[in-house]
Amino acid sequence: AGYGLAALVPALIANAGQGIALVRSPVVVGVAPGFLLIQVVNQALWLVWALLVPDQGTQITAVVTGLVAVFNLAWWLLRRAGLPAFFTSGQAEGSGA
């Protein structure tokens, strides 16, 4: 389990940055939906492996990074469906300033 917690830090840094960008960016054009889907599938495969072995460290890392990958995919879908950006830095869209 200790390995999973240690491996979690770089995994979250790598994956959470994309989620933050999806939440804050005014436009999400240029995000590859195939990549988002592959991220989810990859983490699901790691979780299956961790459950078969069983390895608690890999289970911890796969579950948490998998949730981040699912969030990124779901948020991208919501943004493409018209959900506005949140917590944008600088001027808000249409503020006229």
C-alpha cells in the first residue's frame, strides 16, 4: 500500500493538470477524445491487473488515477455539451471590460 501512495503523487500531478485545464479553459477545442477514452481504458486494465495479483499499491493508484481519468472524460463531454468554464483567471467571457 505504501508504494501505491508514493506512486499516487506523480500520477495525480500528471492527470489532474488536464482536469484543471478542462474546468478552467474557456474553450476545450483541441482535446483529443480518443486520448481521454484510452486513459480510462488504461486505468481500468491496471485495476484489473491489481485485483488479479492482488496488489494493494497498484489498486490504490489505479482507482484514484482512474477516477481522475473518468472525471476528465466526463467533464470534457459536459463542456462539449455546453457547460461553461469555471474558475477562469482574468476577465470573464462577455464582461465587456
